[in-house]
Amino acid sequence: MNKEELAVTAAELLQNRNRQLGNLLLAERAVAYVSILAAMLALRRRHELEPLHDDLFAVVCHGLGGDDYTTNLFLQDIGQLLRWDLISERIEKERLRGYRDVRRHKYRYRLTDETTTFIIWLESRHRDDLEPNDADTRDLLTELISTLRETSRLINKVSAEAIDYETARGLFYRLARMNALTESGSQTLSDLNIRLLGFAANQYNAATAHTILNELDRFLKQFLHRIHTLHQEIIPGIAGLRQSRYTTRWQASLAIMEEERRAVSHLMRTHLTAPEVTLARLESFYAADGTIDKLCARVNRSGMLVWQKLYAHLRELERRNHRLEDLRARIDEIALLPPDTIPADFMRLLLAPAHMRGDMHYWDENEKALPPQPRQSQQRLRQQAQLWLDEKPHSGDRPVQSYERMRLEALAAWLRQRGLAGDDIAERLISQGDFDSFADFPRLMEVARSGILGKGARLAKIGLQLENTGPATTVTAADCSLSFDDLTIRPAELPPEP
């Protein structure tokens, strides 16, 4: 999910919602506010949708402790709930006595839909705290398989022309039920994964760690294996309902339900989803490597993480317990000795590891012991190191010549070949050389670099020097050309003799 989709989803979640419900829990008088709303919900369940002011006050006053809850406090609480739009009020016309009559007992109050849903949610959370009842994904998948079979029997019983309203309603109810069971199963697996990660983040004693490990080993083996078995039965059932021969029957059922929804749109609040969309979503969820496989793999990884951490923690606890037991046993032995006895051997053995009594080298507070030498294997034979680089051939009695000197001699030979240097040439322009290939251009660049950079010291080693004459020129060879400021090459001037 990208950021844009997440923003749209959040905006849709907040649309048409009363955000003042958050203030209801954060307010200082939250207990009084929730007591009023819970009392109105209880009266609503007894078919008293709009209780009178006095009746509601009597119920709330009895629940909040009698005389301590006064009429003024009740008026203040009711006023705050009205300002938050959590309840609505109306005046009962039969009780109007005149325009000067401002008594509150003629008012009736009604819960809004948002507030009703919120109070019901608080009640359900309270029931979960008192009597937790987690849904089991295995039971949900078993019910989904039964619903799949019922749907298959129902759609095979009639043709597209013979489908009536009751059949169409039964098909759509079962589709909605399968979708709800799938969402519940997904939520249950996600909650289980979060609970397992919570186990991995806490610390436990040895007894609790043993208990959790035993439960985890038994639960995951039976749980994941059963889900995999049921998963294999669901896939062909959903694929069967998506066959092309049922397309006309689904379309006919959808048309009948759409007509019924439009006929009672103000009485029944329903949203119909196309059957092919619901079935495609279910098939994607239960497909191989689909959402349910990813959720089960996540639960398995979290379970293994919990198992590894608890097992390591349990081993550490047992090691510490054994160490403490040994210490207590030694303390009991020392306590049985006579009062004037000094357990010298016990103290020596106790402190020997810290003093390195097993060290063969002498040491004291002034002289340090020699460090241990690395062991040398007696079976290992020494081997002559292998030289991977070949030896260079010797040149005999000739003097050693560097690569730089070889390159300079090759450059001098090229200048003589192109008629730019020689004993009979005193001075010549570079552009007057005899060039016939593209390889001459890099040589020209090397001549310019050697004669200009470093004050021409490199070119002077072969007795030549360059002078920048200024006019631009172009040299052409092998259909290529090189443009540069022309240079004059001449023999290098020898320094005057002292």
C-alpha cells in the first residue's frame, strides 16, 4: 500500500465519524458520561428509545451512588453530551404548558448511532476482559467449507431462469458469510502472531517457560497442520463456484437482489458486491502462496522465535539454578564444621581459577609471566614457497636500460623517419613532417608533451627542443586531421662550458 492509498483510506475512515467520542474517554467526568450513555442503552434495549429527563436521572442517580449525584451535575453532564452531539433531545409536545415553562422533565433524549456503536464496543471489550473467548481459525475454516458446500448445492439446484428471491438471498447471504469468516480468520491469525511476538519480548521464570514451550509445541503442530488440511479443501470449492456455467445464475441473483435493495432502500441498509468480485477475492486469499499461506508462515516464524528464546532462557535459568544449588550445598557443609575450623582447602580451590594456579610460568606482582607460545603441529611438513612470477631473462653484458629510455629512443627514431630530426636538419616545423597514418597523431601529442611540459626536460634527453611559433596549422593523414599551433623543433642548445 503506497502513501496515497493510505491517506485515502484514513480519510474514508474518518468520514461521517463523530470525533468527539475521543473526548468522552479523556474527560474528567468520563465515568458520569459513560454511566448516562450506558443507562440510555439499557433503556433502549427495553424498547425505551427516548427516555424522559426525570426517568433517566432516576436510573443514573441510582447507579452513581444516590444523593451524591445531584440534579445540577446531571444537567451539566447532559449539556456536555449534547454539545458533543453524542445524544439528541426533543421536547414532548404533550407536556408543553406555556412559553414560560422551562422545566426539564418534559425533554426526551436519544442516543445517536455513533454513540450506540461505541458503547456496545466498550461492553464487548469488558466481556473480553472478564471472559476471553478467542476465535479458532480451524473452526472458522470448517464452517466456511460447510458454507461452500451449501452454496454449491443451492446454485446447482436451480437454473438461471428459475432463480427466485429466496434463492438469490440465500446465495448472497452465504457469500457474505464466507467473506466474513475469511476476514475473521485473517484477524485471528494476525492476533495470534502479535501474541506470539509478545511472548518473545517478555521474561518468564522456569516453570512458566516450561509451560509455554509445551503449549507452543502442541498448539503449532496441530494448529498449522489442520489449517493446511482445511486449506486444501477450500481451494477446489471456490474454483468450482467460479466456473463459467454459473455466470448467468450469479448475474440473475444479483439483478434480483439489486431490485429488492432499491425497493426498500430506506428500511434496509445493504451494500451488494458483485459475486465474481467476492469469489475472486476469496480465491486470491486461499490460493497457493496466497494470503493465508503468508499468515501461517508468519505465525510459524514467530512461534519458532518464541521457542528459541524461551529454550535459551530456560537453559540459562537451569544453569544458574545449578550454580546456586552448588553454592548452597558448600555453605551448608561449611556451616557444619566446628567454629574454630578454617576451610583452607575449600578457599584455595575456590580462589585457584582467579590466581591461575595451573600456570607453568613464574609470575608475581612485579614480574609478568611469559605469554603462551602458539602450538606447532608435528605432522605438518614445511613446503617451499611457490613463486608465481616468472624470472626475467638476463641481457648478458649489456647495460640495464629503463622503459623510459626505450620510449625516448623510439620517439627519436620516429622523428627521424618523419624527417623532423637528424644530423642534417637544423630546424624544422612540426607540420612539415611526412605523416601517413593515424598512429602519427599520438606521436605528435607525445612530442608536444615532452617538449613543452617540464621546460622540455624530457625531450632534451634525446638532444631536441621545441619552440612555440604561434600560427595555427592542420596536419592530415589517412582521412584524419589534427589542428594545433605549429611548433619548431631543433637540436637542444648545449650549456656553455665553464
